[in-house]
Amino acid sequence: MSDPTRTSQSTRHATDPAAAAARTPAAAVAPTIRRPRAAGFRALLAAAALTGLLLAALGSPSPAHLLTRFTVQANLAVALVSACSAHRAWTGRRPVSPRITGALLPFLALPALAHYALPADTTAFTLPEAGTPTAARVIAPQLLYVLTPLATLADWLLLTGPRGFRLSCAWQWPAYPLLHLAFALAFPAAAGAPPPTVATALTLALAICLLPLITIGIDQVRPAPRLHNNRISPQGIGPLK
């Protein structure tokens, strides 16, 4: 009995165009779509996140301890992922997985909500309390709590296709923030912040679980943005329109 997964000798050695197209993978004939505008926007987003982190380090008496703060970790992830996404958009390569880019949305929204909704509590999810006001201490929170979350939201809504998130992300994305919250409760000295109160911890845990669900729900109903004007037919092999 012949193996259906093997290519026959006649097809393997055929030289006509139809047989050659049958053996050619789809990735080899798919047009390369470069997105310079998306690449430029994501490069600026990475630069904004890095600038905010640099200013936060300059305005802190112990910059190394900032690495334990969730705000710093989330913005560092945004800088790395945005730089990688910018390179892929510029070169026309496959974009970064939505499982990774989508996690940045609740990761950035969480410290922003904690900063503005819980201003009386200093937790491991926010930056340390500012001492003497300086330019770095004033600008850094605006970049990390306002600019990078809003820019990441704009990237998702305006430059990314919808319905890329899966329901499994609803329990995968909260895993690390919940572990970070548990670490801040169990080891406040190592986290570099006082332990949150019971009300604050419950509020943070609720936000950690709800933000991914809200993000996935919006992604399922939002309209698709106009990413590019593709003049190639949808099949990718037909003639130009």
C-alpha cells in the first residue's frame, strides 16, 4: 500500500508549473508586507518605555531595587517586545505572537490603576514614593503610568488585527501578576515595599483576574483596522488587480 504522505516520483520530478506550484510552500510565494509606519510607532514606544525607566533609575536612591517593582518589569517587557515587533514590521516578517503582545495590555494597566486608584498605598506594583521633586521623578511616572499604557493601547487598537487572543490567555496572563502579589505579601522586604493591606491585596487580585477578560472580550468585538492597502489578490498567486 502506498504511503499518502510521500510525494510520488512523477510529481517529485515534474517540471510543469502546476506541479511546481503544488510542491512550493505557501510561505515561499506569499508577498512580503512591510509596515514602516507600525515599525516607527513601535520603535518610539520602546524608546518611551526605556526613557521612563532611565529617568526612574536616575531619580531613585537605589536603582537596583526598582527591578522588584511590577511597573519596571512591565515597561521593560514593553520595550523589548516593541523593539522586536518594530523590527519584524520593518522587515515584513511574521509579527510577535498575540499571546505575548496581548499580555502587555493588562500588565501595563495594572500598575496604572494601582497608582491612580490606590494613591494612599505604596505597593510593589508601583514606583517608590518620590522624595524631593526633581525633573526625573516628575517625568518618569508620566511616561510609565500614562504614555506607555496609552501608546500600547493605540498600537493594539489601530495597528493590530482583532480576534487574535484565545480564551486560554484568560488564565495564563494573570499567572505572573498573582505570583508577584503573593511574593509581595510573603516577602515585603525582598519586594522593596510594605505589604499591601487586605483590601488592597483583594483589589489587586480582582483587577489581575478581570483585566485579561476585559481585554479578550474587547478583542472579539472590535472592528478590524485598515492595516495596509494590499494590491495582491487574496490567493496570493493570481494576477495584480
